[in-house]
Amino acid sequence: MNQPLTEYKQAIIIGASPMGNEAGQLVALLKWAGYGPQDENCDHDCITCHSGCAGKTIKKDIYLIAADGGLDFLLKNKMKPDFFIGDMDSFTGEYDVPEKTGAEDHSFANIPHEIVPVEKDDTDMGLAVANAYEKGYREILLYGACGGARVSHTLANIQLMSFYAKKGCQIRMMGDGIRMEILWKGCKKFSAAMKGNLSVICLTDKADGVVIRGLKYEYEGRLTSDHALGVSNSFIGQDAEISVQEGTLLLVYER
């Protein structure tokens, strides 16, 4: 019998913004976590299987939240979240009907949820992150949280990541060929297998003790919020790291 190899504890929050190519990656991740229709021919050989079924070699603790319009994405893919929160201004309900093929009824009424006012002091995504944090999740993935028609929400989500980084919570925001995360008073290491571009953007007035090693352009010193010195660096096939002693950095990965 296969024994648990490791524990995977993470909250995944889905918003309403278009995901592009990241949508396929998200569906595969959710199927691996046990959401949605699974492979009926699974032989439970989870070490070699790549079907995405909920195997036993990894202890998974996944908490899936739909933030308003993110529920449309899940219902379209025949999945239900563990929790829904939103003001219903971006949820269309287009897929909120039982399938004629006999698939599970994805009625909104059967999903644990909280409907909030449109006029409030936080965003739907902010309330979703707060919910995950209160339940003890310190690693959070945000999908459908950047891009789209409302750039203000992308910027608000960057603020959200910065706020929770100071509370010991690692949030990564996934977009179409892009990933963002916050580095606050710490060090981030990368393997030589990393590819693509990496920009280091200072979010505070200044960031002191910044060290960038192993990338195309290395640097030691201070970054400031009014000078784009750290933009458009790149991985070069070797181990790399970025560290900062004081201040907040936004790391933007682009393929």
C-alpha cells in the first residue's frame, strides 16, 4: 500500500478575470485535488498516474473558494467550491443548471456561501483571502485575479498580497503567462530550471539591502519606488536568489 509522501495544504481562490492559458493548468490542479469528474479507469497507482484523480500518496488539504464571478468558471468545468463569497455583480449564473447527461446538480443553493453588499469596504477577493486566512491557510493561490477590464482590481490584489505577506501568508497571483508574489524582509531562491523573465519592483518608498544573484543582471544595494531599476531581468540557467533586508518587493514572473 502506498504511504503518504508529503502534505499539501493550500487555499485556491478563483476570481472573475480571464485566465487565458492558465485555465487549463488550474483545471488540472483542481482535478488532482479531487474536484470535478474523475477518471473512472483509475487503478490508484498514484506514483505513475497523471490522470489528476485524488490519489493517496499525497495528503491534500485544499480549500477552494470562488470569489463572485469565479464561480462561473468552476460550474462550467463541473466543479463546486468549498465556499463562495461575493456581491453577485460578476457572477452570471450561465452554468447554474443541472446537466441533461445526469451529471451532478451544480445549483448555487447547494454551495456554502456568503452574499455581501456591493457597497462595502473591501473587495470580494479581499474577503475571500480573509476567509482562507481565518481558517488557517498560509499558502494561497489566486486565479482570475489579474488582467481583465478592471486594472484597479489587479492593483488592489497586489496591495492584498503585500498586506498578508506581513502576516506570514504567502500569496501568489496567477495570470495568463504571468505570476506575481511579494517578498518582504526575506529571501527567495530559484532553481536553475527556472526560465523566462523576472522583474523586481519596489512597492515601499525604498527597499534596503536588496541582493539579486544568479540572474542576467546582478545587483546589490537599494531599490526605490520611483525608479524601475529591477524591471526585465531574466533567468540564465543557474541557481538564483533575491533577498531584501528592509522594504517590500513585488516579484513579477513573465514567460
